[in-house]
Amino acid sequence: MLGVAGVAFKRGIPREYELRKHTYAQLKELGLGAQAAQHVIKKTRDAYTTLKANIRAGNLGKTGSKRRIKAESKPITFRPNAAQPYDDRCLSWQYDAQTVSIWTTVGRLKGVAGKVPGP
């Protein structure tokens, strides 16, 4: 099974929507929520966009250079503990209990105590 970056590399998918068509169901099967899956796809597509811009700008050397060949010859990878994007749809506030539920890469953490902002 290929990850999102592997699918993008293998198929040469240039657009986020196209990548979503090929990977969203797989991410959902792995247990990611809808918003988290969208963030994974966007993060991967943005990484490939950045790589392409660096190649076009000559930041990885001329055509045929070792550094450029290395960058172009394999899928992008992310560190296991790399930051993940969040937005308000990844959080759920329980105002009465003054807790929050938050999606993490290891699942949803529920009942996290702390000061919860008012409605």
C-alpha cells in the first residue's frame, strides 16, 4: 500500500483534487477523520509544489546533478514526528466540563482539561 506521497510520486498527480480522489478513501480506512485526511493530502501536495518550485529555480542544481537526481527520483517523506496542521474542525469543546477533545496522529484525545473559552 502506497502512502499519499507515494501515490502522488507514482502517478505524477499535479493537483490536490486529483490526489484526493486517489487517496482519501485509503486515509479514512486507516482511521483518520475527514478533516485530518484533507490536511494530510494538502500537506503532501504542498510539499511537491515546493519541490517543483525549487527544481525550477535551480536550487537543487542543474539537470543531471546528483542532488537534483536524488530529489526527483523518490517520493517525498516526512519525519515521523513532523508537525501536523490543525484547524477548529480538529477540536471539540465541552464547555460545561471545561474540557476539549482533540484529534492527534495517535487518535482522538478526549476530556483534556484546561481553560475553555466561552461560546
